[in-house]
Amino acid sequence: MPKNTRRQSGPQRRRSPQEEQAATLSRSLEKVLERMPATQAAVLRWRMGLEDGQPASTAETARQLGLSLAETRDIEARAFEHIREAIPVEHLQRFLGQ
């Protein structure tokens, strides 16, 4: 007879309220990034370190994406405008504790 190879998971650790807020904000941000133009999303992912946890400078982001510094700054500004429109400021302020 084959053995049951399913692993039983142990008790789940409950998330703190801050972890729940961070997870909610992260999901909201990811939804916004999916809806914005690809270049804007790429600039934000590089600048904020969303892919590897290491934020890139404007110059590094421009170099990686083949853009000028001015283009990168303009695209970043437009991307943040999309975020401000999509995620209520009150939600961000609560998350940041302001």
C-alpha cells in the first residue's frame, strides 16, 4: 500500500494588523501596476525595488530601460499619478501611520 505523502501543515501564524495592511496595499499596488502602461510599471518596479528589493536610482533605471533621465522622471511622475488615482490617499496614510 502506498504511504500518504501529503504533508500536514502546522498551525498558521496569524498576521499582525500591520502585516495585513501591507499585504492589502501590496495587492492594490500590483493591480494598479498591471493596469498601467508597461513602461510606467517597469519604471516603478525598478525605482521602488519591487522585483528584487533593491531600489534603483533614476539613472540606473533609465540605463536599464534605455530611456533618458528626463523620460524616466516624466514616466515615473505619470505612474505615481495613476497610483494616486487608483489607491485612496487615506488608505496610504493609514498604512504609513500618518
